[in-house]
Amino acid sequence: MCGIVGYVGFRSAADFLMEGLHRLEYRGYDSAGIAVQQGDRIVVRRQVGQVQELSDLLTRKPVSGSVGIGHTRWATHGETTETNCHPHVGGDGHVVVVHNGVIENHDTLRDWLQQLGYVFHSQTDTEVVAHLIAHHLDEQQRLNGDSDLPAVCLNAVRAALQQIHGTYGLGILFRDCPDMILAARCGSPLVIGVGDDEYFLASDSGPLVGYTKEVVYLSDNELAVLQKDRLQIEHRTTGNVAPAIQTLEQVASDIERGDFEHYMLKEIYEQPHTIENALRGRLDEDEATAVIGGLNLTAQQLRQIDRVVLTACGTSWHAGLVGEYLLEEFARLPTEVEYASELRYRNPPISDRTLVFAITQSGETADTLAAMRECRRKGHPTLAICNVVGSTIAREADGGIYLHAGPEIGVASTKAFTSQVTVLTLLALYLGRMRHLSHPAGKRIIRQLQEMPETIEKTLRCHEQVQEIADRYWQFDNYLYLGRLYNFPVALEGALKLKEISYIHAEGYPAAEMKHGPIALVDEKTPSVFVIPRGGIHPKVVSNMEEVKARRGPVIAIACQDDAEVARIADDVICVPDVEEYLQPLVCAIPLQLLAYHVALLRGCNVDRPRNLAKSVTVE
Ligand code: AGP
């Protein structure tokens, strides 16, 4: 949460910072601000609201200069007022800071700094960092004078970081050292873009696309000095580090909306392609298995695995539930799906023969990262199923599988879910073929997977039908989402999509479990969305649907074409292609994504930037 950017070089810093903040806005959009070195002072512009409002402010009150930092905020400490906007100023304006993360000991530090005479203007933890650095700067200047100002500033930051507990990605400007940015990371991501006579700083690679292809990912406890012709990185304990330059693969079209009205819609429509990317080069028809190269475990080690733990949050957790069903069905491997926020503090028995996977789109989710670290600390090989290349989880995992879905910018996860499910299907096939799954069974799964991109293309033809249904249902305030077996996680995911972007109360349940409580909610004002494609227990779900209808609950069904039985009972049917049960989550998720999208639009909600949310949840 929160996005930070920085620039030092020869261009207009404000131009780069503003473009970068627009690209990072999915990380938080409560307020935005920039600070630019202009002559002998640092000019700060801050604005509550979305980045566009800051752009408008800058049109009225421009800033010029070629060194600066910027921030888009997802509030943690303090409301969304102008005084709480970043950047924050320390001392009497010597130091200006942007921060992503949470300073846990901010109260103690604030009291101490107040006693020293520092005056606070905001309720944020970040202002503590700004004053703390200013305090150490004064100390350093008193002790060492001003002879080597960059070194004095660096020492001040080193000293301040020693006192801070918590997480941070920091960008820091010093009024008296106007050609330099300091950047520090502990727990919140930072990437440096390397240009010719210029350096860029950002929370993720998005803002760097189109400016440079050379990037350096900072690691925890690293502190970087950025000047237009110098990049120096040091680690808190090991000293100077040679910058490890990597190549950025993204292109500008990956992060543009194109002709789509929203990123979410663009990403829904990308799914035939993203599923194809997840499968590319990973199907071995001769051996009837998947090719999964990055696990860094031998076939022998993998054969010894007797249990799998999948850990994740939100949508990725739902994908994990589908993964549980797949791994147990194909590989007969007992699998548990753990909320990362719980696993990180629990102490479940995990044997040496358990394989742990963290599932995450962003690779930066704080709880998932912490759960992964906890498992690694105990000595378990921990792998990642991740989308963002170079993200913290991708770099820290012992191995893993990339989704190759391209940047997902809409806050509501769509294409990442279907890619995660695709990759989990491949994993189940791979581990299954090492165990009980026969060659013909593997072949059949491969054939079905190969058809998936086209099947998803066909599924998207339901769009118009979904739109009409949204027109009839958008005013309802409560929804139930019901499904069984592979479609239970889909029901959970459908409910989450509706909740997060349209602010409607929606609950996902296993359809039969409804009778144990949620059926009490059913009335003519509570639609139930049944995920009911054909399959083994279709008649049972039909009975569950009848139970809802008997209580005058409106029913929308996601069902296969020509399902007369469902058509007879449901008020509205959205048709999806008929596929094997284990592939139904891929097709059934699509109409639910579209339904949430249209209902949110009709309710006037900001689809790509729903209130209170941020794309990467980098705080606990
Ligand atoms: C879903 O639409 C969400 N925005 C959210 O639940 C998300 O899936 C969750 O925060 C986990 O994110 P990750 O996959 O990046 O770890």
C-alpha cells in the first residue's frame, strides 16, 4: 500500500513523478504529493484525493527542478487530510520524506522528539521519520561540520534507521544536498531504474517502463544513494553492495488501458491470453505431464512430499482452495489452505515432507510474505506461485512458478485468479503424474488445458447477457453466492468481487451449507447466485436452488447452455461452456467478474479504485 517514486537526473522531476504516481495509484489513492528541489529550497505540493487532483494543483502551481520524490497514500496512521499527506517535512525544512510501511514505535519516538522541541503537524508515523532524520542531521553537523554533506546526510539516515522498528520504503531529500535522493528499504519494496545520467526510484517497476530497462531491486536493510551519475548501495550489516542490474521485460502497452473503460475490464478480457501464457511451454504431451522448471527440487525430493500447504490472502486464497481440490484429486496429496495472516502466528505441525507454497499476485502481500518467512525459518522449502517478477516473495522463495499474466492494475483481481488456478492445475498434473495419475488421464487433462484459451474466449460471449442481468439486479443490497465442490471457491470469489467493488454485502457459501444458517437471509430482496454447471452433484445443487426459490429468493444461475432444469427454476441464467469439473472455476469465474463489474458501474462506484482498498496490501 502506498506508492513512492523518485527522480534524479536532467528531466523535469515533476513530470516523471506525476506519471509514476498515476501508474502507482492502484497502491493507494487517499491523497498524493510530491517534493521537488527548486533552487535552494524543497517545494512540496500535496493534495487529498486521487492523483489527478494533484495534477490539477500542479497546473495551477507548477514546480520545476530535476530532483524530487512523490507519494500516493493509502492511509494507515491519521485520516485523509492535507496535513497527513506525504511528503512530510522534518526539522525546519532540511529533510523531506515519503514513506511506504508502518513505523511501529512511532509513539515512543514522537514523545521523545517532542521533548527535544520538534513540532508535529500530522498524525502520521512518517513525520516521526522526517524529524528523526532531521535530528540526526543536526547532531552529525554539530559533530562533523558540513565538509562532506552527502556523507553527513547518509550518517543521519543510518542513525535514524537504527532507531526505527517496523517496515519502510523511504525516499528522502535534503535541502542542503540538492542533487541527491536517499532510499531505504525494510519490508516495503523499492526498485531503482538505471538511466544515462539519471536514476529513478519506485515502489514497483510500473513507473520505470518506457524510461529504462535496467533495474536494481533493493533488498531489506539496504540504503541507496542516488545522484545523477552515481548509485551507491550499502547493506546495514554487510556494507557496500554491488548493484545487481536486471532487465525489465515489461512494455508500455502492458500498463495502458487501451480502448477499455477500466483496467478491470481490460484484465477480464485478457484472460484467454493470460491463461495461454500460463500454459506456454509447460505441457509435455509425450509424457502426459506438466513441465515445471523453477521448483528447484529434484523429482526424487518431490516424490517424497506427502502433504502440501498453500498459503495466501484474498483472491489468491480462493485460488488456493481450488488448488486443494486439484492436488487432492490428481496427486492424492493431502493439502491444506491457510490464510497467511493466520499461519504467520500459528504453529501448525509441518513435517519435512510438506511442501509449502505462497500464492500471490503481487508478491508483496505483507501477511503472505511473513507466513512464507516463518515457514522458511523453520527450514521448510517454501515456493511461490507469483505474478510479479522481481517482487519480494518471488526473490525470497526457494523456487516457484510465475503466472506470466502481465501487470494486474485493477484492484479487484481477475486475470491473476484464473492464472493461479491454471498454474495450480499444472502443478497438480505434474505431482499427480509422479504418483497415481495415469498416462491417459494426464493426456486428457492436457487436451482440456490446451482448449482453455479458446473456451475462455467463448465464455466471454456471455458479457451482454451479464450486462442485462446487472441492469435488473444492481439495486439489491444483499447477495448469496452458492456453489459446491470446485465451485465453492468460485462462489467465494464471486462474492468477494461484488463486495469489494460495489460495496454490496455478499456471502459465499457451499450451496448445501446454506441450510445451516444463511438460508435465514433468503427473501425476495436477497438474490442468490448459484454456480451450477453440469457435474456429478448437479442434482443436489438443483435441490439447493429449489430451496431458495421456495422461499421466494431470486436466483441467478451460472449454468451450461441448454440446461433446461436450471432454466426452469432460476429467474436468470448466464450460460458458460460445458467443461470438465476441475476446469469449471476457470470458466465460471468470468461471468461473476463481469457481474460485479457491471453492478459496480451501475451503482456509480469507482471500479478500478474501490474505496478503502489498495492493490498490494503491504501492511499487516
Ligand atoms: C482481490 O480482488 C483483492 N484485491 C485481494 O483480495 C488480493 O487478492 C489479496 O490482497 C492478495 O493479494 P496478492 O495476490 O497480491 O498477494
